[in-house]
Amino acid sequence: GRLEKLKVDECKIYLKKNGLRLTGNKDTLIQRIKEHQEIINGGGEKKYPPHSFVLNCKGDACTGDVVLFEQNVYEMFNIASRSGGGPPCGKRTVAGRIVKESYGAAKQQHTFTVRKSFT
């Protein structure tokens, strides 16, 4: 019940710190915080069980889809080139919702912006 006592500005501080969306009314922000806390406290697989994802699909993804993917993790990361330096030191599994998509006709490349739910 303590979350309901937070002010909108306090909710937005938490959301910003955790890379989550800041839009919506107070109830929406509090719901977003509750969902994030549920996920980081081990409820991620309960909310998004691995079997609920279609693996090796041949179709296309679009805005609104929740996707699961594996990502290399590097000790050294160059923010300018958006690439890792040296060999990867591990992998992580990321689940997130596609919030934006674009298509580069010149390179025939479909690009997605994913807002992660948890890693």
C-alpha cells in the first residue's frame, strides 16, 4: 500500500532510473512500477514464460509484440560505435515490447526499438 502514497514526480523518478516509460496518470505509473517490481523479484518467467514465445518464427514482428532474444554482453562497450570491444564475456536473455519499427529500403533492413521488460 505504500506505492499508492507516492506522488507522480516520485513515480517518475523510479521509472526513469529503471529505463521505463514516464507517460500516463498516477494509477498507470504505479501499475508500471508494480509490474517492474514483480518482474525483478523473480516473477518475469511467470509473467512471460519461455513457452509463450514463438521461437525460430519465419514471420515478421511488429509494434506491440513482446519479443524474447539473446544478447552478447561485453566488458568494454563503445557507445559511439554501439559495439562491444573484444570477445563477449557472456550472454543475457532479454524480453521486451517492440515500441517502434522502421524499414530501410536501401539495405532492406527492418529495425526495431525494444523497451525491455526484464533481462
